[in-house]
Amino acid sequence: MAKRLKAMGTNGYQNGFELSLLDDRLSQPIKRKKPTTYFVNSMSDLFHEDIPFSFID
């Protein structure tokens, strides 16, 4: 799926399967005015060894 999204030029998938930390996406839920359900980490591993604890916090 990441290869397909990269080929389509979808924002956030420029690195394909390489580790990417998208800090700007962390604040998106706070900016919502309406309650929303989020599906989180569908194509990621939040606890990957290269993810800094500061990002998880």
C-alpha cells in the first residue's frame, strides 16, 4: 500500500517504507471542532525501536 500511495504522490508517503515521523499530524486532532473517531497506526509501528520517546509522549 505504501508503494502505491508513494506512486500516487500522496502526502506522507514520499519515503515509501522508510521510517517517517510526521510531527505536523500530531496536532490535527486538537484542531477539530467536531468529535471524530480516528483509526491510528494502520500502516505504522508506534513502538518501533527508532521512534523517540518524545514523539510517543
